[in-house]
Amino acid sequence: MSRTRRPGGPRPPEDGRSRVSDISERYRRFESGDDTERRERYGDASATKDNIARKRKALKHKQRMRFLRFLVFLFVATIVLAIVGFFCSILYHWGSGLYAEYQVRHDAYLAKQAARAPELNPRFDGYTNVLVMGVDDGATDGTDAVDANGEPLKHADTILMLSLENDTGRLRILTIPRDTWVPLPGTGYENRIATLYETGGAPLVVRAAEDLLGVSVHQYVTIDMKTFAELVDVLGGVDLYVESDMDYDDPEADLSIHFEQGYQHLDGEQAVKYLRYRGTDLGDVGRAKRQQQFVRALYEQVMQVATVTKLPAIAEILQTRVATSAEIFDSAHLANVLRHMSAEAPETWMVPGATAEGDDTIWVPDTQGIGEGVAKLFPPPEAAEQASE
């Protein structure tokens, strides 16, 4: 008696044979790739293998590229380190040589300072005294005299001692007329101090000035008129009062000086002419006084705020066109002194004396007057302490 299934009722169980046959059929279809249902559910097995293979290949490629980049970095780093080491070696040897040269120069400088120390009076340790010499273009006496190098013999046409008080920055200007009659150091002869420059250069003029004044000179500076004119132009000129009409012509020296009395603005070339003018009333003494007046006006111009922007141009001229005894080791001291320069007008003084009998072009110094003047300008420490009390 066969059993029939009621519609909607439970499905009768299948026998074992049909279940095994169904599983076998499904496996066969899966292996042959005909199992559409399973492919849709799980995807194509071969495609999955290909994806895995591609990912493995890409991973290996990345690993190779990473290793290759590391090798390149290592190579470049080695090259860079080698170059840096090479240049460091060069810099080390250059620095060692430079330091050795610096040490030699510094030792020589210290030896020079030690040798000159006995010549310097400790009384002037609180001052920085600089002898400034304005040098002319060469012989102007018509002799066309030349030195051993064939250059025209030059004279110290202007001689000023600038004395800066280290503590206060106050400036003193000591003027030595160019025709001052002085002994030649180490000889029994006498001559105008301006002519000593052609004989022994700036050092000989320094020695003569020290002997004349009894004041230690710490440094000297020499400057020619052309360079001086350039400095004045860089500063923007100088304003001063011309005390009287000035008219002078010297065709042989190619010199023509013409100024009217009154306030004038002088550029570099005009300033040189003003300083060279002698006149007929006071001669060299009158010129020395005009030099003092000009230096005071120039100092006032230098102390203006606008001068700060002109310092690079001034420094370039001073470094390349001006001769000085100051060495690089003196720069820090000089810079510190100049940094504390006082805005107070400088005090001026000229070597006292009189014209020689029978030759009014020679200035005979007054030894006693010099001693008294120097004592006032540079009071001994005891006198200075008493004055401050």
C-alpha cells in the first residue's frame, strides 16, 4: 500500500542511494566547472588562484624595490659622507694652517707691543692717541724730487693728534703746524716736521711728535688728499663758516682757491682747498687754526645719525686707501673707543711758538708753553682725582 503525501505536508525522506547520487553529481559538476550555482556563490577557483599569484608577485616586487631603494640610499649616503669627510679634511688642514699663521702674527704682535711698552708713558694709558698725517701729492718746491722707487717725495702737509679719552669718549685735537722746527730723532740736525715724512716716513714723524709734545702716540694714520676728499663726499660734505674771503691761484701746482666769507657747504674737493689755503696774514698758523675749525665741523657731521648708513662705504675706504699702524688685534679696542665717542665738541690746542727771526715760514715751538698745555690736556692721575673731588 503506497503512501501519498498530503499537499503542504512534510516531505517524505529520501533514501540513501538518491542522496549519494546527488552529492556525486554535484562534485562532478564542480570539478568540470559546470556548477553554476557554486561559482556564483564562491567564485571561480582558478580566478582566485590567479589573484593570489598576482598579489604574491606584486608583494615580491615591492620587496625587491624596497631593497633596491635601500641599496641606492646606502650608496648615495656613502658618497655624501665621503665628500663631506674630504671637505672636512681640507677645512681642518686649512683651519690649522690659518690658526698657525694667526698664532705667528699674534706672537709677533705681542713681541712688538712688549718691545714698545717701555717707550710708552703709563700716564697716557687712559687715552688712545692717534697721529693723523695728511700727505700731499709730492714735491711742490719745483725740484721734482723722487724717492728710491721713482715716486715724488711727499710731505706731511697736515699733522694732527687725535686723543680720545677711553672712559668718557671726549676728543682732544692737538695741531702741529707743518713748518714746526724740530730735531731729527737720532741726529744733530733740525728741520720742518713736514719734511721728516720724506726722510723716514710716518714712524719718523711719530717719533718727532712724541719728542716735541712729550705725549705717547699709540697709533698713526696717513691719508692722501684725494682719499680725504672722497671721505668728505661720502659723509655728504661739511658746513662751516669761512672767516674771510679766500683768493689764491697757483698755476704750477694747478691750485685755484676762491671762497667768499660766510657760511659755506664744502664738498670733498673744496674741503681740501680750504685746508691748504695759507693766506698772507697768519700763514701756517692761520691754516692750522682753520684745520682745527674744519675738524670740529667734520666731527659734528660724523656724529649725525645719518652717518650710520654711510659706515660701510667709510669702512671700505679706510681699509683699502688709508695706511695705519693699527693691526687687526687693535680693532676691538679701537671699535670700543669709537663706540663711546662723546657728542661733546672736541677740545682743540695748537703747539705754541713764534715765527723764526729772518724767516717767517718757520714755526719755533715754545717748550715751556707746550709743557703747560699738555699738563692741562692730560692731567696726571693725582691732579685729575683732586679736580674730580
